[in-house]
Amino acid sequence: MSDGQKLAVVTGSTAGIGLTTAALLARAGWRVIGCARNPEKAPPLPEGVKTVRCDVASAVSVRALADIVAAQGVPLGAVVNSAG
């Protein structure tokens, strides 16, 4: 299942603190799922960051995110909520 890799979810990962946090975690060896309402507008992100569509104000969207996280095969080690 896990090879020791850590998984983090970072909301608001396409700008500001969320973007910086996602990049720092990825550089530190974490696998990062970055959440954005409009991922197509995301700037280029570092290797190890996967951006997915998620609006944390929507229960349906958060459930879909939970399914994506569960499918990673790596335990979730951190959630950083920096959504505006």
C-alpha cells in the first residue's frame, strides 16, 4: 500500500499561501493533492502536486475529493485548509 510516502491535501492551492504550502510540501517529498474551484487557471505547479476541482463549500465536491484521496493508496498525513 504505502512506501512511506506522505500525502497532503491543500485547499486553495492555486494562489497565495495555499500555492506556497503545496510547493513546499512537494519539495519536501510529500505527494500533494491541491484543491481549486478552477484548476484550469492554476499556474504551473511543482512535480508531486496534482490539482483537482473541489469547492470546500460543497458537500458533494468534498465527497468527491475524499474518493480521490482514498484511491491514492497512501494514508492521508495532512490537510491544509487555505481556501479563501
